[in-house]
Amino acid sequence: MEQAYRSMNALDGLREHGGMTWVEHGRGWIAAPAIVLDALVSDGFEECKHEMTTSRRDRRPAGGLWQGINPRTNSVASVIWVARPPTPAAMMFIEIDGESVTRTRRDPDEEEGGEA
């Protein structure tokens, strides 16, 4: 798993420079989905699935799902998001190889001591 994170320059850059903000009570990120998906593509993930859900009267997407694989590392990225109208930002949940991407590199539930 650590090898996959070493190559995550664009996603790490979003975290470090405020392009996505961690929300502890939601255990997810607030970000514009397009920016996060572009970062994953920049980090070598190739899209294999991308779906948008529309359950609102105005037909704007209510959320979505994206999955990609990095052919170099064989890592799999999954992203689920829920829209937050009227802003382009959404609550996003990101996993790489089944591990949640949180404000730290490892899920705090799996942390072995120390701060999350």
C-alpha cells in the first residue's frame, strides 16, 4: 500500500494545498469531484467506471462513483461523492486498494498509536 501512496503526487498536492478539505464528522473530503478525478488520472489511474446519479428534480447530478486502476502499480482507486448544491464541491469518499484516504495517509482506525 505504501508504494501506491508514494506515486500520489497530485492527490497529495490537493490535500496539502487546500484543494480538498477533510471533514472529521463526515469522515470524508469536501472537494470538486472533477479536481479529485483529474488528480487521480495525473497520478496514473485509468478510468474504468464513471457513473453519475440524478435523483433531483432539476436533473443535476446528486452524486457519483468513479473507479480507476493504475496499470503501473496495479492499485485500484474508488471514489464516491454526494453533491452539495449550490456549490460545485461535494462530500467525497476516496479509497486506494480498499484503504480510506483520510487527512493522514492511513485510515485512523488502522493507525498503530499516534495522532490520526
